Amino acid sequence: MTPSAHDPGRRGVSGCLIVVFLPFLFGGVAGAAILGQHVIGWFGARNFVAAECLIERAELRIVGSDGPGYEVHADYRYSVAGRGYTGHRVHFAWGRDSGEFHPRLFEDIERHRLEGRPYPCFVDPSDPTASLLNRDFRFDVVGLSAVFVVVFGGVAVFGLMAAFSGARRRSDFP
């Protein structure tokens, strides 16, 4: 008698494979979310116009329990067409990472705040209430996210395809 896809042993192995490959799927999806958020954020902010702002508060927060991660927070004032606005958004991407981007950005913002010098900000011309301090495209974030999408997502797709096809396929082996 040959085992079939209806064999409980084959279904058990396929079920285990699905459980093994689901975390890879989540890693790939997380990488895709970060990648998409960064690219879409950069694309949307590329048409923002330059303005000058005054930094009222700047803070570098250390976040994360598995190692140092950083995020910059700031409050600033700027004017567009003679009307004053306040802003809080520092960058278009999610706020934290463990690289040097946030500490360097904080040092630059804080130096301007302490010296009372204007800092460049970027304002959405169609909605002057939308602004940010930095609209740099971060190749490090995009590259790392792309690796997660390709590696984790690829392992998940091929692993889950194998698990599902193994659960449905009849085997000719005894």
C-alpha cells in the first residue's frame, strides 16, 4: 500500500513544515512593510518644498530591549506664506534603528537648537501642516529590508509551497 496525501503521517510532516516556515513568512512580510513604507514615504516627500524652521525641542531616545536602538524626536516651528505652523515629524520612515543615522541627525538638530540657528525643514506645498526635518532616502534601510524580503520571503514561499504540495501529492514510495 502506498501512502497518500490523506495519510496522517504525511499530513503531520506537512503541518510541521508549515509551522517551521511561517516565521520566515512573517520576516518577509515585515521586510516588505518596512521597504514599502520607506519607498512610499520618500516618494511622497520628494515634492516637499524647503523651508526654515526653529527647533524648540530635540531628543534622542534609546529604545529596544535587545540592544541599543535610537529614535529622534523634535518639536519645531516654521512659516509658510506668513502663517505659522508647528511640526513634530523628523523623518518619513519608522522612527527607530540601531545605526548612526539617528545619533548624527540628533547632533545636527540639537546644535541648531542650542545656537538658535534655523534648521532646514520640508513642507508639503498642498498641505502646509505636513512637514518633516529630514527626507533622505536611506539605502541602508532599503537594502536590509530587501534582504529580508528576498531571503526570508523566498524561504517561506518555497518552503510553504513544498509543504502544501507534499500534503496534496500522492507518493509512490512504500
